Amino acid sequence: MGEAARRRSCGDVLSVKLGVYIPRTEEPALERKVAEWSQGRAVIWNAGIGSAASFVPTLSRLLYERTNDLHGPYDLITRVSLTPAQVAGGGSSRAPHRLAFEVLMEMARSQNISLPDDILQLNEDERYFGYDAISDDLLLKAFGPYYAQTLDLPLWHEANFDSVLYDMFSPVQDRITRALQRMDMFSPVLERIIRALQGKKHLLVIENLDAPMSLDALVLLGGRLPSQFNNRWIISTTSKYVFDKSRLLDAHGFQHFEEHRALPFDDAREEDWAALIKEALHDAAVSIHDKLQHQQGERDQEFWLHVAHHCLCYGILYHPLQGRQATSNACSVTSDELVRCWVAEDLLSSSTLPTCLYYATGRKQSNDYRSAYEAGKVVIEALQKYSLLPAYSVFVPTPTSSTGSLTATPSASNSQDEVTGVSKLAEGVPQLEQDELVDRHESGQLKWVSFMNDDGRHVSWNWRPPSVPYYYAPRTTIWNMSTLILRGRSNISDFPFDEVLDSQLIVLDLSYTTINFLPRGISQLLYLHLLSLRGCSQLETLSPPPSTSEQQTPPPLAILENLEVLDMNGVPLLEITQQDSKNKRNLHYLDLSEDMFNAMQSLHTLRLINNKLLMSLPMSISEAKGLKELHISNCVSLKLDQSLWQLLPFVDDLYIQTWEPLEDIKIHGHPNLKTFTLSGPLVKCLSLRECSRLESVNFSDDLTALEQVDLSGTAIEEIPHNLPNARKLKMLLLLNVPSFKRFPWHQLERFPKVFFLDQCAGDDNQFSKMFAQKKTCADDSQHNEGTTNIAQMNLIDNMMFHSFNADAVNNLVKNGQFLLSFNIRINPRSVTGKEPRNNYVELCTRAHMHSTYSDVQYSETDSIMPMMKLQPRQRHVELSAKNQYPHGLKHLLSVTNSMLVTDDAFVRCLTELNYGLMSLEECQLQRCHQMTVVFIMRSVPSDDSEDSEALPYLQILQASCLKNLLTFIKPSRTYSRLITLKVLKHIHIEHCPRMKKMFPCSLSLPALETLVILFCSNLKQIFYRDGKYDVAPSPLPGIVKIYLQELPQLQRIHDDVMFQFEAPKWEKLFVRGCPSFHHLPLLKKEYRKSKVQVSGERDWWGKLKWSLPEQSDCYLHVPPPEFAWRKKYIIRSYLR
């Protein structure tokens, strides 16, 4: 491609598309700016508009399209959109690796390169169970050792690869070139991708970069640096801070990013804004359609485009006008309120504009309200995602100490610096004075009217905002006012209600005003569907002032039979009569203090907020069978006991904000409760035991007094991270929770003193046992953190520990000293009806029944040294991996003191799970049928003082029935120096029929006192020699006793029969059933003080061969009792 072609203008591209010449001065709005943004840069950064990085997703799409138009076509386009969880998963150090992996997967998909099933399965597990963290195992499988070595990942030696040294100070491209010459350094997938990219033009698009990160990994992934011509990158960040930090991160000499910058958008024209809002509306419509196509599949993108446009224009009514700010956070609208206004105006059910025919055709059916409301939540989420609406605050009512009024706590800043579509539209909205309201209303010129915070404006369909394309503007017609918003108006007494309130009004918002009674004309609002009285702290009655007429009129609320939403949050009413609640069959949302519930069959949401006089709920509430959502806040006289929950059997979602007298909340056995939300700084105890349908719990950060939580017998899948992080939490019970799947270990900074998690327990005895233990451990008389900490887990698989990363180890164990004691049992046998993924366990069991060695089967009484029972240490793990490989245990095992592995069908080597096992003191292995070697160990160079040895605290090691074990310890290929297990005192091995050799001659066991080897029918030598490795000069200096039984092929202890052992403490040697064992080890006499007592059969002793004449002086034969040395077995066959 020539230089001229590469520099063709945006107008040239459009001319080709349209078939007509487009002069540069007539290029469409926004096209030129986007084209200039993408010219001449290898890395194009997109940090959005303004300090809040607005319109990033839309600009990213436009940049991609224009770059492809101007500089394409591209042979390969890779688009990756990150989620916040992917960026945050595993911490900032892991974010670049997750990004690289997502790019790898997308590249593989675009090139039709299949990823191995084990990589896909491990990635799927880590996405969910590990909260999008990425492990060393997955990186190694996906990328290969070169990636790990270049980025200094701590898995080079653990992977047992040969060391290949590279010059880390040479130019990057030179290092990549040398690596490409050795493709064995890459994984098969990465190798195929690199070969596929060679000579091709590539465009990489990364969206939603939410945290600063180095982009080094992306260079290593593709094997080449970004360039303008054949490897262009477009990177969109969620803030300018992320952009500034990311482009300067340069850990390995990639100095190709800092020269690029994100261009400003300060000089955008009005036409540019109009085009950008139009594009953002299009993106929002696509997003809405994608999410709702299954529920409302008959509605296309064009339908949702019109819906999004109408909802955006409606948002102008609640947006502060240019140069103005809301008088208080409490007056700011919430997302929930805005959505309910959309539903009331029927903006979510029709793509046509509301007309007078709307009233003639009647309202939507009652059961459609929830559907429209749920769709509205999707719409507002999309409009906020694409910067068309701001992130509205979440209203959390909090009474003040003096007045009892409510304040609002925003969940997101509604800053005036944030550039949004609605803020640009509000700049040109027609303003409206109260004096002209009546005339314009009577002439049919007004549709939606707002005097929010005394700023009058109207959105009516004969007005077209300057930033809205012409074809979006509806035609001029005569309208009736359907929305009137007086929210936060300071002088409400002089408002002409009598002249503007008529039957066509649908939405009336009087929230946060000083009214003390309802307007007289409200009884005329026959089509009113939403009435908001939120925060009207002076409203004491719902009746209008007394009329001079003698005719009695019913209360106004009794007439509003079409009312769907009644918001009385924070209204201190003394009484709501039964007549007020009459004819409320359409009511879906009620936010008030007290209520009569007869005939409210459609009531879905009830809010009881800040009612200090409410002592109980009427019995009629049980008749509201449609009631699904209940909010209770600061009802200081309301008693929350079991009798209250019995009145509310149909409630699915429960939200409670506690108050001073309320310290304990107990809801036991609720039949339908699915979601529970709790906030408040005073509650101490929460029990939701046996709420069997409870799936989700949410806790605010202000639960500073919470001490005990019991979620036993529920259906929850996870808990929020702020629950175990609660400052005063002492006890957390999760018993009989079979649906529980993951735990936020990576986000914890502290841990409760008592923690029980049991996915299997279900009987009362188990509950009683756990509570008894809890009571003992949480005794206030015990103040020591270490002694009171108890964590016990009984799990059906190991997936829960994918999130137990290095941060969890440091925060909870090493530095935090919270999780000092745990007992974890992982046993998949508790899963009823689940077929194991590996049937090898069952096959081995059957083969054992028909073994050729049935003549050497034994009972425990036949053994000369029975295996010791494992005594769990302070941090204990029991593992049985029948159904899947136990991924994710690496960091947990790094702090485990004792470990029992039984009935395992996947692990081939124990150091696969964790190379160092730096805290392990005792280990027992039983029936691990795939294990071929127990430890693969590397020696530590003597001059490498910073490199720690593996298994530094291991004292007891026992193994039994490892059917495929070939050797016990195998040296790593990385080094060939000596290996040492410094504190290992006891080794017991039995029934490993395929094992031919045990320890390399380079191994030294200086502390070993007891060595027991039983029933290993193919063992030939204990210490074997390999020419590549050194020989330890003193392998058993501390040995005291050796037990050898039924080892028919054992010939010698050391491969070199002339090797002299230094064993001054050796006292006894027990030998039974070892007919080929003819050479006892040579001992250095200078260290001997007494003879070694040898207990063995007379026939065996008589056939011994002495390497030196004086060797026999070191041993004393002690014949066993008559019954012990008499022949018991005739060995007919041996395993070959």
C-alpha cells in the first residue's frame, strides 16, 4: 500500500462509499475528528470526553470503523471487551495476564484455532470460582515457558522445564526473534497464532481498560511491536487516569507507547455533539435489544431506538439546567423513580409518541407492569453505559437526629463535570415561567413540564433540541400535559393547581415540597398513574382543606383507581384510612408509613420508611398475595419477630435498614424469601436459617456492630466480601448449603474467629455439634486471637479455592494472623448421583480384587509396623479428587501444616499442586492411583541463599496403595546438585507394587529416624544412582530403625554396594519376606558404638553376602520368634 493511499482522507472514503465526491469542507459531523484521531498512530488511545471519560464505548466503535475504512482492509481483527471483574480479578499484578489471555482466545477464535479442552475448562473455572483471576497453571498451559520467564512469573522452576537463559537487557525484538527460533518455548496454541500472524496486517481493539496495566504481554503474545502499517492497536480506557498510567508503564523496555496521546474533544461543534448522541443512542438500542430479545423478541432494534430516544428526552425534566445545581442530594432523582415515570408514561411499551388516543385505548394489563419495569431497568442501564444519562444516586433514607427528616446517600457522584447526552440536550431546552404555564397548557403546547428546584422547563414535541437530528423530531400537534414535576419547588402554595390539573395528567411529582395537604383538584386526575409525595415532611393528611360545599366528597386517594405508584417515603402521616386504600387493584408500588391492604392484589412493592409510630402490620397484609418486595427502614416501634414474617409468606425480596432497638434479626424457615438486604450500624445478630429458597444476600458497609451471622440451610451460592470483612464479626455459619459455590478469599483483609462452611451437613445433630463448638470457641473469656480462631470446611470440591491467592495468604495468615487454624475436608463422594470424570479409581479397585499378588495380601496384624494415624495439625487439609483435577489449591497448600490425600484419580505428583509446600509438617497419601512420583524436587545451589528449599518443615510422610507409583522422589531436570529434606523424621511406605526405586542418591535425609517399607513387590533398591546427579555423602546420618517387609525383589539399600553409610544412631533392622536382599549396607566403623540388631528369618540371614570380611562385625542377628520367621507365603509371581 502506497503512502498516498495510507493518507487518504475521510472524505475520500465517504466518496467511494456514496459514489459522489464529498469536499473536505462538507464532510459529515464527527467524521473528520474521528479520522484525524486515527491518523499516523500505531497505538490509538481513547480516554473519552471530559474528566469522567464520557462516550468511551461509542467513540471506540467509531474509531474502529474509521480506522478500518482509512487504513484497512486488515487480514485479522481482534476485538476484546473487558469487564471490571476481569480487570480486578487477582489484583493489579494479574490484570495484564488476564488481558493477554483474552486476546489469545479471541485470536484463536478468529483463526479457527481450537484451544485444548483442559485450557477451556480451567479458564471457565477460574472465571467464576476465581472471580476472573488467572493462575500460573493456566498461563503456562496457554502461553508456554517463554512468556512466564520473560515476565518473571514464579512458575519457571515449578513447571519442571529446562532453563533457557536469555539476555534480558537486549532489545525486545531481538529477544522475540531468538524465541521464535525455538518454538518449543511456546505453547502449541501460541505457536500457531504467531505463525498465522506472520506477514499479515493486524488490528487489535481493546475496550474497557479499567485499571492501569503494562502492555508488555501483548507484544510477547503477537511476537511483534505495534506499528502504523501492519499491527495497529486501539485501546479504550474508562478514565484519563488509566490512560496516563498505562501508557507510561514500561517494565521490559517497550518504549513505544508513551509518545501517543488521547486527543481532546474540547473543540467539538454542535453538529458533532448531535452526531455523537445519535451514535450513542444507536449503541444503546443495540445493547437493549441484545439483553431483551429473549423476553421481548418481537421488538427490533428500531423499536428500542425510539424508546431510548423518548426516555432520554424525559430525563431532561430531572436534570439541572445549565449553570444550576440541585439544592440538595435528597432532591436528586433516583434511577428507580425515573424508570417508574417511564412506565407510567408508557414509554417502554410503544415506539410511537404518546397521543390522546392513548387514553381511549385504555391502560396496559396489570400483569404487564413488572415486565415494563424490568425492561426500564435495562434501558436506563444502557443509557448510562453510553453516557446518555448520568449515574443517578441511590436513595438511602436516613433520619436526622433532630427533625427525623430524611437525607439521601448517593452511590455515585452526579458531578456537573460529567458530560452526558442529557446535559447537552438540557442546554437548549425551552424554559418556562409559571405566569405562562396556564395559557400554554390551555392552548395544547405543553406535554412534559418540570419546575424542579424552581427551574421551569418543558419537553414538548413541537420543540427540537439543537443537538438532536431533524428526523428524530416529531411533527407539531396539540398535546395535553401528561407529566408535571414540582420536585423541590420552594414556594408551592401559589402554584395554580386548580387551573392545570385535569384528567389527562399521568405523572404528578410533588416530592420534597412543603405541602401540608393534597391539592383540591387531585380528585380529578382519573388517569393518574404515579403520585410522588416523597420527602414531604409537612404533609400530615391526605385530605384537601375543608370545602364550603355541604356535599361530602370521598377522600382523593379513593378516587384514583388507576394509580400504580404511590411514593410516600418520609411522609409523617398519622393515619391512612381504609377508604384511602379503596380501588387500588392496579397499585404495584407503595412507599409509605402505614397501609390497609384489602383489595391490593397487584401490590408488588411496599416500603415502610421512617415511621416511628408503626408498631405492627395489619392482618390484611397477608391478603396482598402479589407482594414480592418489602423495604423496612427506621420503624423504631415495629417488632420484627417470627409472627411478622408469617404474615408475609409471599415476599421474595426483603430490605431492612436497622434502628436503635433492633439488634437481633431472626427469620427462620421463610418459604419464599429469595433476596435479603441489610444495612445499619446497630444490628449485632442475623439468622436466616432454613430459608431454603434464599439465593442472594447483600450487606452494606455500615454494619459495624455485626457479630454473628447464620445462613445455614439456605440456597445461596456466594456471600459478599464485606460480610467476612466486617470489623466485629465473630461467627459466620454456613451449614447445609449445597448450592454454595465460591468464596471471595482474594478480597478479604480479616476473618471471623469462628467459621463453619459445610455443603453436606443437614441433620439436627450436626447443627447442634457446630453450635456447641461455636459457643466454646467464641467464649468471651478467651481473648487470644490464635486460640479462638476456628475455621472448618466440609466441601464437595476444591473450586472454592481458586480465589485463595497470594493476597489471601498474606492478609489472612502471614500478616493478618486471622486464619491461623483451619480444618478443610474436600470430598466429592458427598455429591449424590454424580458420575466421576475419571473411572480409574473404580478400575483399580476391581483390579485389586483379582490381583496376581493375591498370595501376598495381608491383614493389618500381619504388618511388622502398622501405619500411624495422621494427627491433624493447626492448619489441616483432607483431599479426595475423584471427579476433577484439584486446581486452585496452590496458595492454600502453601500454608497447610498437615495433609491427607485419599482416593485421588488425577494428581500425578504432589508437587504439581504446590512446589514448595513451605508449611507442610505431616503428609499421608492413600489410594492415589494416578500418582507416579510423590515429589519432584530441585536442588538449591549453594551460592543461591535467596532461593528456599522445598518441604522445609516436613516431619512425617506416609503413603499407602499408590498403584502406579514408580519412584518416591525424583530430581528436577533444572539442577543436578544435592537434595535435602532437613527435618523429615518418619517415612512409611506400603503397597506400591510398581515402585522399583525410591530415592535418588543425591538425596540426604539428615533427621530421618524411622524408615518403613512394606509390601512393595517390585522394589529393587532404595537409593538409586543416576549419572547426571551428585551422590550425597551421608544420606541417613540420623537413622534409628528400618523396617522392610515383603519386598521380594529388593537387592540392596544403596545402588553402590561399596558405599559406606555414616549411621551412628542406627539401632535396629527388621526384615521379613525379602529373599533377594543379600547385601546389608557398609557402615563406617569410626562412628559405631554398638552393633545394629537385625531381626530376620534364619534362612535369609544365612544367605547374606558380605562385601568386606569385617562388615559382619557391625551387625548382630536377633532371630525372631518361631511363629514369625516360619514361612507363611509362597511367592509365585512378581509384577514386571
